[in-house]
Amino acid sequence: MIEENTTSTVVDSTPTKMKYKLICASKCKKFALEFAKANRAKEFTRVSEDFLISCEVALKQHIQGRIKMHPSKGKTLM
């Protein structure tokens, strides 16, 4: 006889704000909206969380790339 597991898993779907480790979200939003205003025909009024996450990822990859290409001698990252 096969016994079925009848317990269900409840997934919390309430939106939560992500805390960014490397970027300041408010300054990133401000810069993006100012740049868009100066360089785009249509004015943008909001910045999505996905946009900020991609900025966080891009900065992390940039830092890792700079460290990997830096010579291993010395004490200062340039």
C-alpha cells in the first residue's frame, strides 16, 4: 500500500523589499531617472526592482573582474 503525503507547503507571496549590499538604491534610481530624462524622448518615472538587481549584479561582476586582472603583488587595488 502506498501512503500519500497530504501536507501542503504554503509559499509566502507577499512582496518584500530587497536590501542591496553594494549599491545605494535611492541614488541608483535618481541617477537612472536623471540620465533617462536627459537622453530619452519619453520621460520615465519609475525604476523597477529588476533594474536595481541587474545594477547590483553588474557592479559585483565588475569588481570581481578587476580583482582577477590585477597583479597579485602589492597591497592596493587600483
